[in-house]
Amino acid sequence: MILAAVNVAVFFFLSFQGMTEDAGFMLEHGAMYVPLMLEQGKYSPLFTSMFLHFGFSHLVNNMVMLLVIGWNLELEIGRIKFVIIYFASGLCGNVASALWDLRTGDYAVSAGASGAIFGITGALLYVAIRNRGQIGNVTGRGLMLMVVLSLYYGFSSGGVDNFAHIGGLASGFVLAVLLYWKRNREYRTDSWGGGYY
């Protein structure tokens, strides 16, 4: 919720100064553009761009996903590990995006928290796999379907940074492999019979 609040605060702060859908304005305030990063030797946009969004609908879509997916992951994995996965996945997603831009020469100003959000989705997918396909009300199959549909939408639409999504998803899954330990369930017998808790 704190991450979502920060993203919303940044959006409205910038909205009072200019147009958040304008690439030039966003570039001045921390969005990522690979040629400019290389020219200036300034790589902070790999981080700052995670807090910027192109318009209100972009913000709302990402924040809804952050709250729904993030809530489940944080409850299972803990706050500190959640924050590590969120930021590391966002950075890895932006690096993947930058490398793809360099490979193709197809440059664009990019921003958004979706790389980090795909990261926590990948992490939650691993947690669900470790817990026999389900964690809380979320199933591994449901997450996989959501990932496939999101990636399909990205590749079939314009203006979507697909490699930030893929990089975030993959890094989130790997980080969860490294950071998540399944909670041991003890077996207890009482007057009502035995059961897991």
C-alpha cells in the first residue's frame, strides 16, 4: 500500500506541473530513454522510471495489479523480501528493456511500474507452485493465464514495453526461488482428531 501511495503521489505531483502523457515532459522527470542515458552516463532512470506513469489509466491499471497481487505475495513472503523482489524485478525489467532497445535500435521513452509488478507476479507464481498450485485465493493456473493474457495483450498492442514485462517476470520468479522458503505445517492431534495447521 505504501508503494501504491508513493506512485499515486508522484503522478498527481507531476500532473499539476505538466502533461504526464507527454514523452518530453516525462523524460525531464525521470523516464527512461536509452540513448540519453548512454550519452549522459546517467542511469538513475532505470530506477526513477518505475514511479512514473503515462496518464491516469496507466497508473490505475498498474496500481490495481500491485495491490491485488502484491497483497498476496507480501502476506506469504514477508515485507522485506517483497520489497527486494519488487525493486530488483523492476530494475531487471528495465535493464532487459534497455538491452532490447540497443539490439533493435528501436528506442522509445518508457516508464511505469509494470516490470516490478510482473516481477511480483512471477514470484507469486513460484510460491503457488511450491504450495501445490494455490496460495490463498490465488491459483497457479489463474496466475499463468493472467500472465499469458497480459503478454499477449502487450505484443498485440502498441506502446507496451514487453521486454520490461518479460525481464521483470523472469527475475521475480528467480528471486522467489532464492528468497522463499515454504512454511512448515505441523501436525497436531487434539480431542477432535488430527489435522494440519
